[in-house]
Amino acid sequence: MGRYAGVDWASEKHDVLIEDEAGAQLFAGSFTHDEAGLRSLCRTLVRFDVGLVAIERPDGLLVERMLDAGLRVLALHPNQVAAARARFRVSGGKSDRFDSFVLCELARTDHHRFRVLEPDGDQTKALRALTRAREDLVQSRVALANQLRAELERFWPGPIGLFSDLDSRISLAFLKRYPSPKDANALAAKRMQAFLDGQHYSGGKQPAELVAKLRRAPQGCAGELECAARRTVVLSLVAALERIVAAISGLERQIALSVRVHPDGEIFTSLFKDGVITAAIMVAEIGDCRARYPNRDALCGDAGQAAVAVESGKRKVACFRWACNKRLRAAFCTLADSTRHWHPWAADHYARSIAKGHDHQRAIRTLGRAWCRIVWRCWQDRVRYDPERHRGLQQHITVIIPSSSGPGVVDQAATMRMAAPLLKRPNIARLPDSNTRSVAAE
């Protein structure tokens, strides 16, 4: 490849080192993080005919600009770079210029151990922007809801637990109308009924029961001025939460539309009964470049569903995988946790893990790893999940009546009962014929 470069990125400047194939330094310098600096950086890399550029991040404006300039980029994990520093400096010292040297050396000597970054399509990047923005807003909503709960506990804990969630639409409407104990003094069953009707309440509790629960809460001792101040704080937090909840709802509508028109959207939505958001996260995080995960184990590892084996002498243990795509891990855990309630094969897989003594989280990851293999196959073949082609499921739901005179006969009624959770799905599997191997006795 000839020449290699290492780029240590930062928020204000980027240190660059370029070497030839023998390791001789050809260029070293810094570029500011502005339009002129980025243009100059890309021109320099192109002018020196750099074959590979190593950097510690897989995305961002700098990476996009280098890819747009036609450069081949190696996105290295920070843990890999940190582990390599001791190869070149035993003192433990660290600097941005030294990091660019380490990155350049890894690109020059170990490029065969890393995969070149393949950019995703515009639809995938747009969906990734939407799902990650929603994730950030959800975190902000949770933080504000916790702040609101703490504020109410200080002077009026009655509304906490009155409805399903403190940041739900009906809870925010209630606090907007009754932000302090003084505002709720005249609240009776009749007024509560009118409020519930206006909010289309479907919680199943009677107005008198809700009012009684509100009255049973401990009373605060805040003075008039303090109560007025805390009332203002509650109204401010409610207003902020209302805006964030509305923004999340808007993003979720856009995400649902985007994933349905995405070329790979149908592959992932076919895995869920009602999980468009999780399906969209899987599409966005896995991407549309099939070379990114050349085998199913690569996807299992990046999704955090495969344990890390640690061996030393006679000791061999499986440890939790910390270095992975956290968003993708959460998505596969959500897939596993949701399917164990309605999918016969998933429910059996989860139950067998629990029977082995695994706790809930480990059993979910075990099931998530099994789903990873199925998802990888569907993704590589560009086909939606089809229960009819899922051999593990077909073997699980098929019930064979043993026969001494020949091959067993499929018990159609029992098999239909086993397949009942899948009957409401559009891609329902056909009943297997009598040649299907029985697993009823296993």
C-alpha cells in the first residue's frame, strides 16, 4: 500500500503523522478543526498518496471528510490503541503526537488484523441519526422525571404513583393543573372524574380511589413562600418534560416511517410483533454493509451477546463482554426479552438456560446470541424472518405420534396449539409434514 497515516482527532485540532512502508517519517503536523483545516488535512493525505489512515473513531465529521476524499480508513477501538502504546514507550507517557505515531504504526504493521471502514448508505445514516437523537432525548426525559420526582417528594408526594408513570401524558396534565397541595385542596371525586374524562383515562381506577390515594400521602410542612417557589419549579419541570415528550413522539413517528422504507427494514421488523423502534435501532447500528460482519460470530461479539473466554492454566471462565456496541446489545436483549413471551422456540431456549442455573440477564444474552445467528443469516440473504424456514422452531412445534408400524404421524391439533403464538403474524409457517423429525420426546 506504500504509505500510512495516523490521525489523533480532538475537538479543536488533529495531529497527523505519515510514514512510508519502511517506517520513515514523511510528514508530521497539526490541523485545526475548521473548514480550512479539514480541507488541508485531506489534501495532505491525498498528496502523499496515503493508502491507509488509522483513527480512533468509526464516525464523525472528520471520518466522513476522509472517506469523501477517497481515503481508506481503519477505525481502531481506543482499547486497542491504549494496549499498543507500551510497545513503543515503556515510560507510560502520552501525548497527541505520540498517539498519531501509534496509530500510524498500527496501520503500517498490523493493518491485516483490522477491517477497512465501509460507509453506510444515506438512508442508514439518516436512521442512525434519528434513533440516537431519540436515545439522547429519552435520557433527558428520565433525568427530568427523576428531578421532578425528587422535587415532589420534598413538599407534595401525593401525585407520585397516582398514574402509571410520572412523565406520562396524564401525569403531566395533572401536575400542570394541580402543581401544589394548595391547588388540589378543592379536588373531589366529581372534579377528578371530569379531569379523567378529559384525558381519556383508561387505568381502571375510580375517581374516589385516586382522590383517597392523593389524600393519604404525607403532608409537607413548607411555608407559603417556599410552597410557591416549589410550585414554580414543578411547573417549569412539567413544561420541559412536555416539550421533550412531544419531541420524542415526533421522532418516533419519523423513525417508524424511515424504517419501513429502508431496504433492510422489513428484515428486522419481521422479528417483532410490535417493536418498530427496536427494529430501527438494529437497522441503524448493524448498517447496510454486509462485509462489516463476515460471519455470525462477528455480529454476536459486536452485539455483546457472546461471552469473553478467559483461560489460564486449568482455569477457564466466561466473562461479560464490556467492549461492544452498547446500543446494539440493548436492542438484541430487547428482542430476546420480548420474544420469550410469545415465540415457542425462544421461550424454550430461555427456559433451558434458566434450568441450567443461569440468571435472567445471562439467559437473555444466551437467547440473544441465538437470535444473532438468525438475524445475521436473514441480513446476509436479504430476506425477512420466516418461521417456516426456521428449523429450530419447526422442530420445536412439531408433535409426532409414535407408530410401531412405520414413521410417526404429525399430530395436527397439538402442532397447531404449539404454533398458536405465530398464527397472528403475517408470515405464518405452514404445518410440517410427517417427514419432519420429532423433538417431542427430547
